[in-house]
Amino acid sequence: MIGDIWAVMWKEWKELSQGAGRGRLGLLAFLGVFGVFMPLQMGREWVASPLVPVAAVWVSLFLVTTVVSDSFAGERERHTLETLLASRLPDWAILFGKVGAAAAYGWGLTTLGLLLSLVTINTAYRAGRALLFPTTIGLGAVVLSFLGAGLATGAGVLISLRAASVRQAQQTMSFALMALVFGIGFGGQALPDAWKVRLAQTLAGMDTSLALLISAGMLVLLDFGLLAAAMGRFQRARLIA
């Protein structure tokens, strides 16, 4: 069971590594902003900031969107989808392998960015002892970035299953991500002033651990919902047709 999933993940990672050169500069710039620029801007406060888990979620989301659109739409464009579906691999192994590869890509690079940020902070601001994330912030960033990668992967695979081309899948993913960003921004602005004040007071008084736990719970529900939808959509006969 695990061997079949691993085989699909290994195939996906090989294809990612072969095409890595096309987006290498953009990837380095992205990690540079998260791992170098932002920590330098915030200074020593970076390691204790509750904004780190939030930033880690967004980084994992964006990183996954750069690769997940290719999961099934790319196979369809390269005319390799039929070969893959005709293999002995069970449906769940193909789906979970592609989901796992994209999520691990985004989560792994985000974790690398977190480590890079610690190197940056300790190089620029260390005074006597190492500057490290507190357990709550560090664990929250790692866990939430994993769940964020799962969210983007579930949505991206579901879109890629339906898309006729990689470009169409990428456009749909970009639109969905923009809708999420603007929905959060404009949704907050549209709230009545009394609600804004109450929300600000609630967030200001909320324990960081509780806030991270609630965020993790919401992401888990969304992740499982999108994965269930992708599993329902993944039917070999419909994909080949």
C-alpha cells in the first residue's frame, strides 16, 4: 500500500526536479523574501511573532499552487494520463501519491524557509545565545504550513482533475487564491464597526496557543473536505473519457 503511494510520489518528484530550472529564480526570490527579507525587517521580534505561522501558511499555499496544477492536467496534456491510469496502481495510490508529492514540496520548502529565517536572525542579531522560535510559534508554523499545503493541494488536485489543460488549471487556482485573499480582506472591511471592535478585542485577548489550535482545526476540516471531494471525483472511466 505505502509502496504504491511512494512510487507515485517518486515519479512526481522526478518530474518536478526535471522542470525545476524554469521556476528556480522565482522560487529563490520567494524563499529570500520569507527567509531573509521579512526576518531582517522585523528584527529579533521575528522569532516570537505570532505572524510567523500565518506567513508560513501563505508561503506553503503559494508554493503548492506553482506545481499542483500539473498533477492531472499536465498528464492529460502530455498524453501520459491514459498510461498512468492503465497501470496496476490502484486509484487511491495514484491520487494520494500526487497529493503527497505536491504537499511535501510546499511544506518542505516552507520548513526550509523557516530554518533560513533562523539563520538570518542569528547572523544579524544574535547576542550571546541562539535566537530560536518558542515551542508554540515554531510548532504552530510547522503544523499550520503542513495543513496549508494540504489545503492548496486538495483544491489544486480537484481543479486539475477537471481542467483540460495546465494553463486552465493554473488560472483557476490563481483566481481561487485571489478570491480567498480579497474575500478575507474585503470581508473584514465590510463588517460593522461594532463587530470589528469586538473581533479585535477577542483576537487581542486570545491566547496564542488557542488561536493556533482553532486555526489548525479549521484547516483540518477544510483539508479533509477537499480530499474527500477529490476522491469522489477521481474515477478512471471519467478521466479517460
